Amino acid sequence: MSKCFEGIVALEFDTTLKIRSMYSAEKENVKFLEPIDPNEGNRKGNVEVWLKDVEAEMRKCLIKYMYDAYDCYPKTPRTQWILDWPGQVVLAASSVYWASDCEKLMASKGTRGLKEYIKKLNLQLKDIVKLVRGKTLA
């Protein structure tokens, strides 16, 4: 799969041979919104047809996950939010919030606002380090 799609190393098939999800190189599983049946209609025997459907479903599910993750960000503790969503979705959605926060702070407080914001960012970074290491840091 990685020769066809840079971010996908494997597809998950269920017992009926429908494609249910995709796996990244980091073994992260991203569920499709709707399964793809490679043996249905004009897909049967035509790998190029069902691979186009895989690409379309990949885009569709990631767009939905992006919107959902963006909506959940302010309502969920950040460390939990990071665990709830695919890695690239986390990076993209948190970057949007970071840019928005920086813009608001510069407009309202100038550089002083950014100096205050770095404290929040450093706390978030410490929380991620704790999450990755699985223990509390001194």
C-alpha cells in the first residue's frame, strides 16, 4: 500500500472482505466512515477502481475527523484529546488553534500576550512529555 499511498501501509479487511480502515507506518488505525467492498459492481477485479474509492474514503473520513477534532479541542482535556484522534489530525487541528490563539493575543496584547502564551505552551509540552513517558516529571 505504501507505494500507492504515502501514509498508508495496510488496509484492514473484515471477514466479508470489505475494507474497514487503514493503518499508518506507526500502526495507527483510522476507521473509514463507510466500508468499501472491492468485489462489488465495477470494483470486482479492478484494483485501480477500488483504490480510487479507498482514496476518496480516506479523504472523506479525515475531513470529518478534522472537523470533529477541531470541535472537541476546547471541550476535552488536551492530553485526552491527543489520544482520541489520529496523529496527523491532532497536528493539524492543534496548529489551527495555535495560530488563532497567537493572532488573538497579538491583536489584544501585542508581544506581551505572546510572552504570556508561551507559559501555557510550555505547560502543554510538559503534559505531552508526561503522556509519552507515562510518568510524572519532577
